[in-house]
Amino acid sequence: MQNAKDSFYMALRTRLATINPERTILVRGAVRPGILVEEAEAPFSQIPSDVFVLRWQGLGVDVDLASTLVAEECEILYQTFGTQSFGGLDRGRLLSAMDEELVAMLQPFYTPKLNYGSTPPAAMLTQVFWDEPGFTASVTLRDRLSRSAKVLVYSYQEQGE
Amino acid sequence: MSDTAPRNPVSAPQMLADALLRSVAGTTALLRVTGANTDTSQSEVGLVATTFEDVVVSPVVMRKLRPTWKEGGESKYELLVSATSVETQINALDIGSAQALFALTLAVTVDGKDYLIESIASSEAFGAPYLYRLLLREAGQQAI
């Protein structure tokens, strides 16, 4: 399942860089597209704003098939405080922009599965695919506006996985 | 915002803070700082650790905060760090600011134990910091 998780993240990362190249984050001294995997970064007490954070949650396995089908739930969290020059009054617009970017990032709902354990990443035989996102209601906490979306990511287990 | 009163800034607050930290058995802390990523695709998915470097800051004083026991919760500590020591390391590593240095820090090691940074605050005089306060909690990583 790790290859599917890595491929899902890299697909979204690549698509975000095309959709909105200006959405970036400085992590460990490197400027990257504004999306990160929570479990692969240093723990943070509060999720960074204006970027997408992937949090892997539930797991399901269907072994009654020719190939084992694995499904993992990914929660994508994001929040914004608005911009300083607008005094934060544009936070609703910025959250809407992130909603649209996320919908665009998730399409098409599939990507080739790659093994990032080798350099360069090795293409595998199957694809990773996912269903439509389920958005939660936005949460307002003083000047912070946040939302999350849940996506079920599916992949077939291949030999060696 | 800096103090605009007609007084010349001196390094007395920094020297006083260092003296106070040393007088209460100031010790040494190591900031485990990550290097800039070179292989982004692998380091972004937690596959390859980036390069680490231990940055020494001294004198520092560590104290345990009021214990509020919670199931599964880690103890919290406050680390008082000399601003002159941080300034020296910022110049040596050619990093823009103390905030950037702490942002690059994955863990803080004191007496061989690792701690994670929860929040950072600084105390300033004449617009210059003389002490940094790091709120830390125990790290639960495996020793390899």
C-alpha cells in the first residue's frame, strides 16, 4: 500500500505545481509545492496554513479477488487565515480557491503506480485510483478557516508488495 | 518594533542572560538541523532521510513544566537558550534568522534525550533578543 500512498501524493503534488505554481511551502530549507504528507514530516503542533496536508487514516482489504484490493482513506486538510494586506477579510475567497484546486488536483481519478524505493522510480503494472472527495463543512476558529476532504484510494497489491 | 528611546543599544542584556544561565548550571543542547533536500521525491515521502547536522547551543537551562498528567501524554519542558549562542550559530551556518534555524530543527537533544519543539518565544531588549524560550515535549522516536 505504501507505493500507492506515495504515488497518490506525487500525483497530487505534480498536478498542484501545474494548477497553482505560486502555492508553495518552505520545508527543511527547500521550496516545494504546497502539499505534504503529515506522517513524512516533522510533527507540527498546528497544521501549516495555505497548504494541503495529507493524513492517512482508515484501511480496508478485499482478498476475495484475483488480486488483493487495498483501500486506504486519505484525509486532506487545509486552512487559511487570509492575507495580511486584506486584514484576513479574503479568507473565505482563499478557502474557496483551495477547494477548487483540490477538486482539480484529484482529476483524473487515477495515476500510474510507481515504486519510489528505487531511483529513478520504477513503474508498476497497475494503477492507483480513487473516488470523488467528500468535503466536510468549513470550520471557523476566530480568524482561521479550515476544511478537510476525505478520499478513498484504491490499489491492487502486486507481487513483491 | 524596536525601542525608539535615545539610548545606545548595548550587549549588556545578552551578557546578563548568559551569566544567569551559567549561574544556574547552564548546560549544552544540540539542535538536529536538516540540510536542504536534494532528492525531493524520496525525502518527501519519508523514504530517505535528509542529511542532519547537530548544532551546539550553550548555555541553556531546561526545566520541566507543571505536570498535567494525561493518558498517553508526554511531559513538557521549557528550554531557555542563550541568544548570543544562537546568533553565533546563525552566522556560522549562514542562516537568515533564529526563526529559520528553529524551523530547520527536527529535534533538540539535551543529556542524550530527544525533544520536539512545540513553540518558540523570545525575550528582547533594545530590539535584540537576549533569550529564546523553546517549549519542548519528549520525542517518541525509535533509536536505530
